[in-house]
Amino acid sequence: MLLRENDSPILGGLTSHLPDHDPEETAEWLEALDSLIEEKDTSRAQFIMRSLLQRAGAQSVGVPMVTTTDYVNTIPADQEPVFPGNEEIERKYRAWLRWNAAVLVHRAQRPDIGVGGHISTYAGAATLYEVGFNHFFRGKNHAGGGDQVFFQGHASPGMYARAFLEGRLSEEDLDGFRQEKSHEGHALSSYPHPRLMPEFWEFPTVSMGIGPMNAIYQAQSNRYLHNRGIKDTSNQHVWAFLGDGEMDEPESRGLLQLAANDKLDNLTFVINCNLQRLDGPVRGNGKIVQELEAFFRGAGWNVIKVLWGREWDDLLARDEDGSLVDVMNTTVDGDYQTYKAESGGFVREHFFGQTPQTKELAAHLSDDEVWNLKRGGHDYHKVYAAYKAATEFKGKPTVILAHTVKGYGLGTHFEARNSTHQMKKLTLQDLKDFRTHLRLPISDEVLEADPYRPPYYHPGMDTPEIQYMMARRNELGGFVPERRSKHTELELPGEKTYEVANRGSGKQHAATTMAFVRLLKDLMRDPKIGKRIVPIIPDEARTFGIDAFFPTAKIYNPNGQNYLSVDRDLVLAYKESISGQIVHAGINEAGSVAAFTAAGTSYATHGEPLIPIYVFYSMFGFQRTGDSFWAAGDQMTRGFIIGATAGRTTLTGEGLQHADGHSPILAATNPAVITYDPAYGYEIGAIMHAGLERMYGKDSVDPNVMYYITVYNEPIIQPKAPDNIDIEGITKGIYHLKAAQIQGPATQLLASGVSVPWALEAQQILAEEWGVAADVWSVTSWSELRRDGLAAEEDAFLHPENEPRTPYITAKMVGAQGPVVAVTDYMKAVPDQVRQFLPNDFATLGADGFGFSDTRAAARRFFKIDSHSVVVRTLQMLAKRGEVPAEAPAQAAAKYDLLNVNAGTTGNAGGDS
């Protein structure tokens, strides 16, 4: 037996803490159960046991919850369905797939390329995938609409290998693995990346933990579409293939309750339990399968364990005293990993040799037969039984815990080794051994001719095996994975829908958050696209004023509202409905982004566009869930991201962790995100109008974007749209808001969002008290202006023979005299994005550092971004140029008591949203 410090398997512990006062009676009960199983079957025994547990509970008998079961297959051998396929044919081309997947990575690691890849993940998971491909995964031509499959990222070579046998990819394509620019036109992305392979991959998954989250919300989104009458998704299933090491990510487990609460029986997780993560064992001293079983069952999931192949059935049937099961229960994962890295003799000695009974049980087996006792995840029959049970189970999502070996079949250098995840090539002997193991007709001479380029294997499209493979896919509805972007055309709303944004607020004070909500209300009422708007809220609707939508649009809940609402008599009652429109994710930003992604890609996944509008505290967006937004960009999500209660000094009371001074910078790092910081409702209207046209307009050339719009909770008089409104300037990033009203030393004030009124106040003070003529510009997007400027510089760099293009901001401000003073409620890096594209002297005022709780006026004076700070900084710039007296800045600083936070007057104390 292998030495270990202690045995601490994770088991349910039904009897471990109770004394047996009558062993003879206990034996009689156990004998009765054994007789029931023998005379009837395990399904009858299961019913009796469940009935006894139910009665025990009713009689107040203290029976603990059974969170784990013995370390054996959940589905007994006598309950397995008949395998419907030709296993011999499927096994044959599965060998070709395994070879081609390994050779794909091996060839990519040849000395002149060296881009790597992962060989071992697919080698261990091939059976899990192939049972799905041959019998379960429905393509988009299926009458039910097709399944959504989230493939394990590191297994991508296996999907490419299958596409090669299907005729979808060529040898030249396979040789373009991880060479997306140098092999352009015949390139394959490293992992599932829809943006890089937009007709192949649907879901990006290799950022660990995001796949499980997104799969759950994809299943919810499918039901949402169905329950709201947009599409019948009742025959579509979501599959997520995950790693046992990946399940340590908080995101992998953190949203399981949603799937259970929503009864998402259209969802199956398949966890490839090879017991290894990237560096070593997942739980060397424990049992990850048992841990996951307990976790998922506790979260309300149906759990199916597929641990042992059919070769174990006879041994388990003859294990009359439970000795074998006990050894299976008490053997820790580190030992299981070691067994598959050794030999049959080693397994006999260290596994079966743990007790006299188990040693005798395996005595009739040769060492080779012991070695060929497969793990369940490599057995077609066992995996098929699990998949069939999962797809037929009703009322709960299902997780399948499949015991596999990482690097299975690749030989002793790979199988179950700690280093196997990082191994990218095979030795010549590895190639020969692997070829022999797979029984491929490739000679030693061919392998020896160029060990760095062993041949791919394809027997021809007309061979019986390939014809069988193609027939299976045809019957199931076509190829998987496949992405289609053709969708139902939307008729977008006309100008009338945006009137509410253009008319202003009259004499009423309204924050830009409220201006946005009023526009959203009209968009949801639009007869053309209203039902396709999906508001997504992480438990902050009342903060943002969206609770007004509850009684009419209602909150989506597939279970309806089965309770008497406490606020049922109020106008703004909290109402849930099976057909509700609002996705209310609770205090759950990660889940909200997953819901946003599912809705924002529905145009491709289902051919039915949804328009998600995710509204959240701006501080808890890109800072908290930036990786999910990156994956959303990869998946080519379309929609609006609304960063509400934005700004470092605008949300006055909440303090440091709520004070957003940097989200536009974080958002700007995502190439798929278009970031705007509007000051007024009419700017929001113009931006959203342009956004909808870009995402779903007929003439759009780049629709796969997300619009990030920051809105504030400080109420101001919202002006109506100017008669000569500069729509182009608003959407491209800058427009001339108000010209100077006097003659005098010239300056340019650039501001965005909530700081625009400060700039206008500074303009007035400069004119009335210092004789300075300041023009005010509203900068709706610093980052888009920067992107445009960088693109112009890049074009001039790459095409010096052409007349260089002038950046938009440079052209827009041509002739604007005097220094520029830029101010925002963000850190200085936000406006500094455009500094290089303006010839003027340039100064930035910003709220760098941590936020804090205080009045808006005090906070703005502290950060020196208020109106009087703008005035003083402008005078400094002009004094340096000799255009105002040298003593003017000091006089102004003293006059406004600039260093006294209590002297600040910029802003008001109102506004909850």
C-alpha cells in the first residue's frame, strides 16, 4: 500500500458516528435489501430506500442528508440502456481523432514554429466528446434548433481533429494552429475564440470559471426566450465540458443555485475528473469527485458519477462484503493518479493488495487485464448511459462526474504525469508507441523521415467509418461547433422614440440616470423592438429608478410569483412573472454579465436578437467583472452597459469602494467596448440611437460592439437638444457646446459627463471676473477620440506615401485658440488620452487617488476639479503665456480660498438616482 499520513475520504458518514447495538438485526435488514435487489432490481431497491427515508423524516428519525455516495457508478450496470451505435466503428475513428489532435500540437511545436499547444486534455476526454458528437449534440439544422456546447478550452485540438475528418478543415488549416497572422487564411485559434473564428466557435471558455457561469445563464436565456414567446427552445440543451481543477474557481461553483432554482433541466455539466490540474493533483490527499458530488447535490443538482468502466462490473458484482468498494472509497486521488502512471503489477500490489479480500478478488486477472480496468470516462457504454439519463432527467440540472486519465493513451511519458499539461510534443518513440496503440497504418519509416512532422491521418471521405460519422452528424442536425450570424432583421425605432431624451427636463432637476431611464422606458414601449429589450439589474433597480418598470414589464422568474407580495397594494409593486422582461440577477455582477452575454449573442446563438441593457454601479463593472466583459467581446456580444452612479465625487455618501474614478480607462482596454461619458439626456439619446443602428442597422459594417455609457445621480436641469445639434460630434466624441460670449484672452475648456456644468460655470466666472474668453466643449468619449487619433497615426506610419489623415479631435478644434484645460470626475489619465492630438498647451484636472465620503462640493474642492479650480488652472496657463497678469492665478486662488475644502460650492446635495 502507498504510504500516506491519513485517510480522510469525503463520504456521507451515514453510520460512522452511531453505535450498532444489535449487529444481528442489522445483518437481517441488510440481507433483506440484498434479496430485494437480487429478486427485483436496483431501481426497485432505490424506490424502497427513498420511501423509507421519507417515512423516517416524517417520524423524526434523525437521518443525515446523503451528500455523497460510495465511490462507484451512480447508474448500476443492470440499469444501463443498450448502446445504440456501432462501437467498433466509433472506436476506430476515435483513434484517428486522438492521433490527429496530438499530431496537430506536435507539429505546431516543431523548431521553426514553437507555438505549443496542449496534447493531454483531449486525449483524456475524447470519449466524453465522441459519445456526445455521435449521439447527443444537436446541430443548428436540427428541428429543435440545436444545442449549445461549451467545450473545454484546452481540448480544442480535438475539435479541430474532428472537423478535419468531417472535411471542414484541411491539412493546411491544421498546420495553421496558433499562427493566426503568419498563416492567415488557414489559421486556427489556440482555444475556442468566436471573434477569431466567427463561423466555427460559439463560446469562449478557456478563461477558467467563465464557461460554467455563461453556460448556466445560456440555459436560463434559452428558457427566457421560450417563456417570452420569442422562440421555442424546448428541444435545445446546453452542455458545458469542464475540468475538475477548474471547479476551484469561485465562478465555477458560485452560480449553481440559479440553475437549481430555475429548474434548468436543459443544462448538463460534464466534469472531466482526471484528478489533475495544471501543476499536479487537484486533491492529492482527498477525493475531488466526492467533494464535487456533495457540493452539487447540496446546491440542488442531479449528480451522476461515471467512475469505472465495464471491466469492473464483474469485480463489483463479486464484492460481497464490500471490501472493493471500501478500498475505492478510501483511496485518495494522489494514489489514483500514481496508479495510472505505473503498471498493472503496481496496481495489483498497491490497490488490490490493500486487503486479503480484494487481493483474492483480482487474483484471476493478469497484470495486463488489471491495467486494462478502465476509468468510467473512457467507456462508451457508461458515458452514453450517463448522457441519456441527464437529458431525460426533469426538474433539475445535471452534473456528470466522469473519472478519466489525463493524457490517456499517449504513453508512459504523458499518462497521469504532473507535467503532462505542459508537454507539447512527443518523442519519436512516443509517436511509434502511440501509433501502435491506436493501430494506425503509418510505418516506422514515415515517422522516422521527419519526426517533427508526422502525418495526419484521413482514410478518405468515402470510407465506411467517415460515412458513418457524417451520417450521425446529419441525423443530429449538422456540424458542431458552428456559429451562424444570420438573424431575424430588426426594424429599429424612429426619431419619435428619442423625443423624450431631446426635450430636456424643463424646470425639473433630473440626473442623467433618470434621463436614461426615461429613454429606456420608451424603447421598451416601442412596438418594433420593445419586447427584445432585456433590462439586466444586479439588485439595484430602486437605486437607479428602474423599479417603476416592475408592475408592467415584470421581473422574469420561470416559477412565477407564488407568494403574496408585501407591497402588492403599491403602485410600484414588486412583480415576478414567467413571461417577465427584466432579468434581476440579485447581488450578482458576475451572473449579470453572464446574462448580458447570453442575451447579447442571441442573434447568433438563436438567430433571434435580444438587446441587453445592463445597469449597475459603475465601480462594480469593469473593475469587478472585466474578464467576463473580455469574454463577451470574444463572443461578439452586442448591447448597452450602463455604469450608473458614476464618478469619483458624485455618489457622495458611499465612500471609497463605491467612488468610480477610473472605469472609462478600464473599459477602454477592451477593443469591443465603445465608451461614452455623456453630460445630458439628449447626448444619451444620440449615443443609444447610433448604437442600435451600429448593432442592428442594415448598413453596419462593424456591429459586434458593446456600448459603455456612464450616467450620474446628481440632478441638474437637463437642457433640450440644440436646434443645430451636432450628432456626428456627439457620437464621435466631441462637439462645441458653448462659445465664449466676450472678447479677451482665449482658452478652451474640455469636460465630460457631470463635469460639463462645472466647465460652464467656470466659463461664466472667467468672463465676468477675469475677462477671459473660454469656449466649452463637451467630450462624450475620450477613448473613442484616442482610438481615432491612434488610427490616424498608424495609417500615416504605414502609408507614408499618402497625405496623412487628421484625427477627428484635431480637425474639430482647428482654429481653437489658447490653452486647453480638461476636467472630469475621473482620474487625469482619462482626459490625458487626447493630449497628443492637440497642438495647444494642455492641462488636466482629475480626481486621482481614493474616493471618500463627503459632500460633492467638498470632494470636488479636495480633488481640485471644481469650477473655481478650473478658473485658477486656466489663469495659470494664460499667465504663463503672458496673456493675463502674472499675479492673477495667486489672486484667484486666494479669492476662492482654493485650499479650503469647505469653501467649495460646485454641485448640489440632491439625487438618489
